[in-house]
Amino acid sequence: MKIQLPRENIILSEEKGEIRDGILYLHRNMFEEAMFELTYLMYGHVCYYCGKPITDISYSKEKRKGILKNSLDHLIPREFGGPSITDNLRPCCSGCNMKKGNMFPDEFRDFQEIMKMKNHREQKMSLKEFFSELDFIQEKRRYGEVQSLPDEWLEEPMKSVYVNFRLEDPIGTVFQRISQFYKKYKRIPYPIVVSGNKYLLDGFNSILFMKIERITRIETIKLENVIYDGLEMYTAHILSD
Ligand SMILES: [Zn+2]
């Protein structure tokens, strides 16, 4: 797929990368930060859901802890494999982000409609029905019986990718979440995101888990208009023969 990018040529902060003739060249291993910065460039500093201005934004890896988490929404929630790409990110105030939780945008709209209802008895019934339907569909998504990501984002799984093994916390919380999820649902919840020239941009823990468990297939999103051209150490890894 090709992700949404601004039309003009742009140089990102902190030498993360630049956009030249419709291609994003990443100079550093800061893909998520680059996506955050570009999302704000394209959508402005207002909440996508309520229109409130968003302040206190940082695109820096060191400074962003806790800040950006609350000020960007994944349209398809992270829990269901929603990737951190511009197509799936929108500026979002912390209030809306908290209320939306792990709902898809249309589910969140329905929820907000119910919250506006004046009759409390009716509202209570509608909420009960809403959440029981939500639980049902969410479990189907977890089992992969209902696909969360649009078909046009997904590629055939790749035979090999380049992976950067400079890692602070190799078996951290994300890895454990994948491992627990896999035990019950028999699938990896997070797809991998790969650049046009086959560098792993996101999904390191998914790859790690695959290699340990000898899994050979994973949902793959390949970004044709993103090229990694940095100097960090990447090594080639075979995923399947
Ligand atoms: Zn809001």
C-alpha cells in the first residue's frame, strides 16, 4: 500500500527523514515518531472527534512518553492490530481518546449517540445491547474470524525482512502480550509494517515471537512509498522458505 503523505517536500524534525517527490525517506529508526509528526502536519492540532485544540505535543522519542499516547487515536485500535501509519492515525484529545478506547470509529459514533439520549431507561437498555454486541464482534476479531484490517493494506507475507536488533527491552510487555494472546487465539495480534525496501518499521516483537515459535505467516503491511535509507544496523532475517 501507499500511505497518505503531504504533497509537498518536507524535512522532518530531528533528522528523522524527509519527503521527496511523494516518497518518505526515513533516515533514522524513528518510524512511529515520523508517522505522528506527519499526522499532525496533515490533520492539524485539533481533535478529530470533538474539534478541541490539542496542545503539548512532542514528536521526540525521549519526550513523547505519555504525551502522544493521549493525543493521537488509532482509528483501527492497536488492540486489533491497527498500525501506526498516517492512514490509521488522527489527532485526538485525551478525553475522546479515553472514551473511544478500543472501539472502531463507527462504533464510537454509535456509542456517542447513545450517550446523548435523554431517556435514562432507554439509554440503559441501548448501552447494554451496544456493549453485548461489541463484546461479540471484538472476540470474533481476536480469533481472526472477522478481519480488522482492510484488504488493501495487506500484502502477501514476505520471505525475508531486514530487522534492527538494537533493542532495549527484548522480552518486554508487548512480547508478553503477544505470547498470552497467541495461547488463546492462535494468532499474532499485531501485523508487521515493512518499508518498500523491506526494512522492518514496526512489529519487532511480532517477528521475535515468530522466530521463537517457528511461525511462518504473519499479516504484513508493506509501505511502497516509504524507503529506509539510514545507517543503523539491520540484518536480514528469513521468515519463510
Ligand atoms: Zn476530543
